[in-house]
Amino acid sequence: MNNTWDRDVDVLVVGTGAAGLTAAITAAAWGSRTLVVESMPEWGGSTAGGGGEAWLPTNPLSRQAGRDGPPKDGSPVAGPPAAGPPKGDSPKGDSPEKALAYLAAVVGDAGPASSPERRRAFVLTAPEAFTFLADLGVRWTLNRDHPDFYPDRVGGMTGRAVEVRPFDPRDLGPWASNGRLDAVFPLPVRADDVRLIARAAANRDELVRGARVLGRTAWDLARGRHLVSGGAALSASLMTIVLSQCTEVLLSTPLRGFELDRDRRAVTGAILAGPDGRLIRVRVRRGIVLAAGGFARNTSWRLKYHGIPGYSSAADGDTGDVIALAEDIGARLTLMEDAWWGASLALPDGYAFSVFERSLPFSIMVDADGSRFVNESASSVDVGRAMLADRNANPSWLVTDARHHHRYRNSATSGGEGRLRAAGLAHSAGTVEDLAIAIEVDPARLRATVARFNAFARAGVDRDFGRGNNVSDNYYGDPLVGPNPNLGPLEKAPYSAFLMVPGDRGTKGGLLTDTDGRVLDLDGQSITGLYAAGNTAASVMGPADPGPGSAVGAAIVFGYRAARHAAARDR
Ligand SMILES: Cc1cc2nc3c(=O)[nH]c(=O)nc-3n(C[C@H](O)[C@H](O)[C@H](O)COP(=O)(O)OP(=O)(O)OC[C@H]3O[C@@H](n4cnc5c(N)ncnc54)[C@H](O)[C@@H]3O)c2cc1C
């Protein structure tokens, strides 16, 4: 125990992602003197560099407009003026019972991080956290077209995910320049626009919609406005509230340790390292919320828990150091073997997380044997897990024909195809057999794989993997291609292949927490004063990814619950 404190606060929040900023806003709103610290020189974490969709079942917009049927266009908007209470459930709208049934069907029995109590806390608090932030100025909009990833399971729906409307970072003043706001999207596009832009070259209506986004952007730029969208808009929107609450945010100031009470049962303070390396001892009267992301960038933990070094798209600050600090004082870790898996295209200088390339028609993924091994249009987590399960699929190849090349965007080639070829990460050939030789796959096998797939594509039914059988698969398909929008035969030369690795958008394992985000020890007792949310905590989703925005949705809900619980503690 240390009596010489440099600072004295009620709540200390560690990390500036969705979980941390939501926790900071909540703690301050509940009257706590709050301090936020961030290890990196830029704030925002993986949240700011991500897509920013938040899966918040039963939020007021999904209750009104979510539905079981196929997607349609147009989206209602919430935000100031306040979102208001739900107007009652339409038979097709969302409800807590429906969301809980869906989670039970999709996640199943997945251990204590996804206990029925924690799932219930998540579902019942999601609309409250949504409305709390909307009332403070977050301008949510429903991603009306985006289906749950398992829409045919009981309780599955289209239209549970929300995102924040494009945001003008000038509202942040000087804080606009030290956040990770250069973001994932070069243009301020909505999540539902991404697939339209991906296939704009093939579809006149979507070209018009893409051109509108470009026109709007040019108009905004001419007026000196450079709007950001996705995770950058979410982060900027949350940070604006944090700053308006006069909460102090310290960058380049990592958490380095805890101060404990005499019995080592309660956390009473924290040790930070300031930008000059000087240690800062902070007395924390109500609680420390650990919201420092996961361990995607920790190679030794990746090898230990995942068996691969990791090909992550998460932020560099995702080091797992905070999880290790909590483990050192007795916290229990769980779900460490899991991650927000996906399939990433290998680039000369990193990885591009693939969401639409592999799902669009005229393409297949093959392993080192030249065989398909997965429904290429399945959710990212399912495709990534399949790549890890097939010992020949890391790495694998995305094989496309000329129509895929001409009609659709490809994140691998946006930096120039020459660089990819020079690095051996992409190949092209006039025949399937020659492509097979280039990627060192048995030509006869690849020819047979393509022929079998082409027969499925013509019939509209993938008898091997069921690709394109539901509205989630179809979301990133091409509606102009029939009979199945995800299945187009590979028959027009030249053929191309792009190297793919099992990527991720962060890890899922971490500190086991209860329904209020309290960190639990090996005996299942809470460590007084210590909370965790976001990817620092083991995910309430277990190994599953139920719908678009599951990571950010849970980060917001448990950031909110943890801070609310901490702020209510006696000083
Ligand atoms: C390209 C991409 C797209 C994505 N799209 C989506 C999406 O649309 N929807 C979705 O749900 N998920 C998405 N994800 C995943 C999602 O963004 C993350 O899982 C989520 O944002 C994590 O939030 P967080 O608050 O837990 O952590 P983060 O946002 O990573 O924030 C944690 C912060 O803590 C800091 N930190 C680390 N150690 C310390 C320390 N010792 N002291 C102080 N600070 C520390 C880190 O530097 C970081 O800034 C995407 C991810 C990527 C990379």
C-alpha cells in the first residue's frame, strides 16, 4: 500500500476504444471524477480503425424496423433529438426474448464468459446504453440491410446493427489530429454502402449511389469538411462527449501496475508511466475499468494460445499487457484460444481483412491441395476458423475469373497489382491449369474443383458448402448474378489468385468478468475495484460472432455497465 499519491480520482479508465470511452462517459455522467489513460500517442485503438458497426439487439431502431425478411433500402436515424422509447414491438421487430433465443442458438454452451446471466445483461442493457449515448449526442443510424450472420436460426433477424452517422472531426478541436481517425474507409461511407461500392462497376444503380457518396464527399471537402465514418465516426463522437464532460485524457501514458489493499483483495490505485517515463501513482476510489483491448499484437501469446504468430488488423496497442497485469494479481483468464477470426488478403506490408471479395461471385477459396474447404460467403469468424482447422488452408488462395476482376473492388489490388505480383502474393494466367502451376497446386485438382463449383453455380446450389443459401451470405453477393448471387462460374480468362491468411480483427479471450464487468479471480470472487470491458474481457459472445458489430456492441454495453457499477460504489 502506498500513501504518496500523485493523483486522486474516482474512476480510472484504461484505454480509449469503444469500451473505454463509453465507460468514461458513463462514470462522469454518474458524477465520478474520471481520468482516462491511453498507452499510445494516438487515441481510438482498434475501434477507431474498424468498421464501427455495433450489434445492439432490441435497440429502439431495431425494435421498430428490424425484420425477419430480406433486406430493403433506406435507414431510419436516431440521435439528437433523442431516440425516444421504443414504440412497441412489431411482430417482425426485435425483442429481448428473440435476441436471447438467438444467442442461445448461435453461441450455445460456451463457458462462463457467455453465461446465461451475462447474455441477459448484454441484451437487456443494449437499448439502455444505446439511448444513454444517443441522449448525449451520438447520432446512431440503423444498418437496416445488414442481417445477423445466422439469419435462419431461431430469433435471427435483419437490422440489429447500428453505426454512427458520418462525423466532422473538427468538432474535436485539437483532439482531431491525435486520434486514429484516418480510418478504414477513405470516404465517409456507411456500412451498408460498402458492398454497393464493392460492386459499383457492375451495377448502374449502385454506381449512381457510389457517385453520390463521391459527390457528397467532394462537396464537403470544398467546404473544408472531411467527414469520417465507421469506427472513426463512433470514436470521434464518443470522444466529443468525453471532452465536453471535462474528463482528462492522457496519451502515451500506459497502465503499468496496481496498488492493492493490505489483504491484496481490493485494488486501491494504479501505477502509470507518463510520456517522460516518470511513474505516476493514482489513487482510485471507486474503480479501475480495464478497456485496453486484447492481445492481437502479442506474438508470444499468439503462438502460445493460437499456434500462429497472428496476421491481425487490430491496432498496434493491442498488446495484452493489461490482461497480463490483471493475471498477475489473481484474475482468471478464459477463452484465450479464440479471436475475432477472419480471412485476410496478404499485402506486401500487412493484411487487408476481407469481407466482400471472397463472398462475391466468380470466386472460390482453395487450400494448398487446390480444394475448396469452406462456404466462402460465411461470416468472417467461420471462414477464419475453417482456415485454421484445415491444415492445408493456412495460407490459401482466393481464385477469381476475369469478371470478378472487372466488376468488383478487391482490397488486395487497391495499392497496385504489380507490388502484389512482385511479392508473389498474386498470380494471373490464361488457364486454370497455368494458374495452378503458378500457385504450386496440382493442376488436375484445381481444374476439377473449378468444374464442380461451376456446375453448382449454374444450378444455383452449392451442394458442398451451402454458399449463398441465406440473406447473410447474399448481403455481400451480387443481385445481378443468378440463380444464386454468391455463385458465379469461373470460366472467363484471365484467372487470378490472391494469397489469404487466417486474419483477425482482434482477440476474444481475456479476463473473466461478471454481469457488471467486475473482474473475477480463480475462485470466482470479484476483485474489488477492478472492472474490464471490450476485448480485455473474455467475450460474452463466446467463440461465436452472432451478427455485424458483436465486438463493438459488447464493448459499449459492458463499458457502460462496468462504469455504472463502479460509479455507484462508496468512495
Ligand atoms: C479493420 C477492422 C474492422 C472492424 N470492424 C468492426 C465492426 O464493424 N464491428 C465490430 O464490432 N468490430 C469490428 N472490429 C473489431 C473491433 O473494432 C474491436 O474488437 C473493438 O473495437 C475493440 O474495442 P476495445 O474498446 O476493446 O479496444 P480498442 O478499441 O482496441 O481500445 C483499446 C485501447 O487501449 C489501449 N491500451 C493498450 N494497453 C494499454 C495500457 N497498458 N494502458 C493504457 N492504454 C492501453 C490501446 O492502445 C487502445 O487504444 C474491427 C476491427 C478492425 C481492425
